[in-house]
Amino acid sequence: MATALARRRAEPVASSDLIYDVGLYDGADTAYYLFRGYRVVAIDANPLMIKGAQGRFAKEIGDERLTLLNIGIGPTPGEATFWVSDHADWSSFDREIAARNDQGHQPVPVPIVPFSDLLDEYGTPHYLKIDIEGNDRLCVEALKGKNLPKYISVEAECARETEVLSDEQAVAILELLRDVGYRRFKLVNQNGWGPVQPTAARFRARLIHSAARGRLRKLGLSRIAQKFVQAPITSLGFPFAGGSSSGPWGDDIPSVWMTFTQARSIYLKTRHAYFSRPELLYSFWYDWHATY
């Protein structure tokens, strides 16, 4: 017991100026984090994405504000085949994901590193963004027993082309976030970064907006209500790239934090409504954001 306690106390606290971009892709998220003044450790298994970022962020790399790692995340060190898809954002260690819709895809050998090793080497980040096409849970699992990043985001689910997830499978990553220690959650539609909120929260937000800028402002409530209006993401001063950016995180997302029970219920209602329509199974793109 004493040894375990000492080990926990020895864990480094989160660095307030550090962000991990796990799933660099085209660098849209890294660009935003650098714009905000953070140091960034960006990870991608796709060598083409790393090469592009080396040119795009040459100055930040030279200033030691950005570290690029061309690696994959796995449970143990080694090497694995990464599939580079012609549809770039489907590139994955899972060949079926890379080959969705009969896309061309090429194999590339990539070194594998456990995520816990990266935490030991680079430290605990303030915010951990994860988007690595089916392997997100490996990063979350590595947080067990460690000091947590204050904020984290992760794909809510990543199904294969013909895979139909049960409710239990669909909420697995949310349950894992809870199990490692996160207690408050936001659900964000990545097609426009619109948050999904409980009914009461939506009603409250509309009421506040009306008092601040709508019909209810005539009652003289505008000055008070303005203090409670949540700023839109446009107020962050950055042109987020639709289709490739994860958008803002944490308290910059204009919505309330939900409990696990609220988050689970809203998520299942949202996906049931979505899949009642004839859509592609893998086009349901939502992220979980969490804090403790």
C-alpha cells in the first residue's frame, strides 16, 4: 500500500502549457493549439501526415514548441502494419477501416509505442485529444492509475464498414472515461462542432439568450443575462477547418457539463435517432469531451 501511494505521488502533475494531439492528420488541430500558445506533442502513424507537418510547422519545431512523432499506439513496443488509405482520414491499423467503400490503401510498417511510455517521457498534458481510428481506447486505458489531463476528447465510436454496434458497445468508451476518473462530459457533433445538451440546458440557454439579446431584453434583463451567455466558437479568433478539425475543447465548448448518467442517456437517444435514417454506418461522427 505504501509503495503504491508513493508511486502515485511521484506521478508528474499535468503541464498547463502542454497538449497532446494524438492523430495529427493534416495538422488542423495542432495549428489551433499552437495559435493558443501551447506546446504540442503531435502523433501520427501516417508518414505522409508527419512529412506535411514538418514543412508546415518548421518554425514551431525549431522553436521547440512542437514535437512530431511518427509512431502508432499499442499495448506493447514493436512494429505493426499501418494502412494508408486513399481517403486519408480513414487510414488505420485496421485494414477494414482503411478500405471502407472500396478505397485503395497501402501498407506501411510503423513502430509501436505504449501510450504510457509517452506520458512518462513527455509528461501529462493539460488537454489530450485522441482521434486514431479505432485505437482511441488504448490511450485512455493508459491513464489508469496516473494523474489525468484536465481535459480529454476522444471519438465516441469508430465502427467498421458493415459493423452495427449494440448499445453496450456504443457506450464503451464513455464508460472507460468514467472508469479512469472523469466525471463530467460533453457530447459534440463533429460536423460543425455543435454540442448536444439536455433538454433543460437547451431551454435555459434559449431563455438566457432571449433575455440578453432577444424579446426578453425589453424586461431590462439584458445586462444581467449577458454575463451568462456562452460565447460561440467564432469568438476564439481561429478559422477552424471543417471536416478535419476537432474544434475547441473543454470550457470553450458552449454547453453545460453532463453527468455520466445524463451523457449516456443523451448519447443513446442521439445515435438511435441518427441510425433510424438510411445513413452510412461509419458517418456517425461525435466526440466525447471530459473533465474530472
